[in-house]
Amino acid sequence: LLLPMGLLVSTLLVGLVIWVSRQRLSPEKELAIAIRKREFVVHYQPIIDLSNGRCVAAEALLRWRRPDGRWIGPDLFIPLAEETGLISPLTDLLIERVIEDQAALLRADRDLHISINISARDLESGRFLPVLTEAVTRSGVAPSQIWIEATEQGFIRAEIAAGAVEAARAAGHMVAIDDFGTGYSSLSLLQGLPLDALKIDKSFVEAIATDAATSVVTPHIIDMAHGLKLRIIAEGVETREQEAYLRAAGVRLAQGWLYSHALPASEFATFHQDRKVQGGGASARRARAR
Ligand code: C2E
Ligand code: MG
Ligand code: MG
Ligand code: MG
């Protein structure tokens, strides 16, 4: 009896020490450890072609799954990663995960794309591009199947940004400006950058068909994007009314809860398969219901 008791006590003690030490870690340390331990998964939010209801792409969205089972959203850890320089290894991990999750599907459907979020610091350092190129080449995915999106913040230092965008496009990727309209100096930035696409922030989609002051702005963003020959992706589409408005305004691509939340890789594969055949089958309905 003594031996198992001793074992039990020492196990509890070791557990306690680990628990206490984890409690005392700074958020930065915790994040660094989590990256080293690869505690991140990627969920995929379908992007729909409004002209035929097909799923033509997905946005890769990181989630931190802690060992205690708690999920932490990117709004909490991405800013921390950006402040501390941990974004670079995190972006490497993102690229690795996306290729691991999606290479087979991307090889099987050359018309499918995955869009990844790249931070301002990634754009500045440029380090993500050789990592991405290596991963794409190794896995037999076409570079054109990986889209890159970065917020206006990423494009503020215009000379650096233009070079980074050029390099990414030269490598075959489509580059989009994300959350358009939420930052500042949007208009002057747009003229100077060799972009392919613009993502309308969900606040402007939300304002459609309401009397919010923002609703006046939405058609101008769309017109301007068309004028600049940019592809448009509307984000945060939640209602049929918003969808109808966007389609009528000539917006081709959309994502949002109307179609699906971000899905784990295997569920996205089912959703995509469904949406290839018709404008949404059983799994699409399930995804909407989540
Ligand atoms: P984002 O790039 O603008 O991503 C869209 C966000 O809107 C996602 O939140 C998504 O879940 C949410 N969303 C999608 N559809 C709807 C809708 O119909 N209604 C509403 N209300 N929300 C919707 P999430 O996943 O929490 O991501 C938050 C932000 O974190 C992202 O905003 C992006 O800026 C950043 N982020 C996520 N993953 C990464 C990553 O891998 N790298 C970097 N650098 N940033 C990331
Ligand atoms: Mg994004
Ligand atoms: Mg947004
Ligand atoms: Mg966005």
C-alpha cells in the first residue's frame, strides 16, 4: 500500500509544479511554448462564387487549442504575436499546417484556392515567401492556388509593401487587401500597390440595407474596386438580402455565416465536395446551422 501511495503523492506533486509554473508564465512565454509545441489548428471558411453558388476557395483562420482543451481565437493571440516577433514562426506554422491539411484537395481540384492571412511584419521581413514557395513546390500545389491577404496595416510602409506584393505576385500568388475601409489612408494606398483583390470589411456588408451612415460608403468601395480592376471578396455575409445586393452590384466572391462558419479541414473537404455538385447540399446546411 505504501508504494502506490508514494507514487500517487509524487505524481500529484509533479502535476502541481507543472500547473503552478504554467500559471506563472507570461502570455508571451506561453505563446512561444505553444508555437514550439504546435498547439495550433487551422479552420477554413468557404468562399463562394456568387454566380453559381460553388465553393472556389477558403480563408485559413488560425485557432489555438490549449492542452487543457480551451480554444483561443486569433483576435487574442495574433496581436501578441505581432508585438513580440513571434508572428514569424507562427506564420511558418500556418503555412505548414495549410499545406498539410489541403495539399491533397488542392492537387485534386486545381480550381480551388486557399487564402492565408499575412501580417504587416511578415510583409516587411519578406521571410514568409521562401517558406511558402518551398512548401508549395514540395507538395505539388500551384502557387496560384494560394492567395495572400494582408490588412491595410500591412501596406502602410508603402515602399516595402509594394516590393513584397511584387515578389508574392511574381511567385504566382494573388494578393488581396483585407478588411478594406477599416484602416486609414486607404485610397492613396490602393493607387500605389499592385494588388489583385480587395476584401470588403464585414462592417460595410453589415451596413447594407440599413440606415447606418456606413451603408452610403459600401457602393463606393465596390465602384472604386471595379474601377481599379480589382477582384472583390465580400466578408461577413450573413443574410440573403446582403447577398442579393452584392450580386447585383457585381461582386463575384463572398464568405460569411450565410454559407458557413470556418470549418475543421475534414468538414471543409465535405462542404467543398457538396458545393462542387450543386449550390449546397446536406453538409452545407449543417455548416450553416453550426
Ligand atoms: P479576418 O481576416 O477579417 O477574418 C475574418 C473574421 O471574420 C474571422 O474571425 C471569421 O471567423 C469572422 N467571420 C466570418 N464570417 C463572418 C460573419 O458572417 N459574421 C461575422 N460577424 N464574422 C464573421 P476570426 O477567425 O476570429 O479571425 C479574426 C482575425 O484574426 C482575422 O480577421 C485575421 O485578421 C486574424 N487572423 C486569423 N488567422 C490568422 C493567421 O493565420 N495569420 C494572421 N496574421 N492573422 C490571422
Ligand atoms: Mg483575412
Ligand atoms: Mg474583417
Ligand atoms: Mg478580413
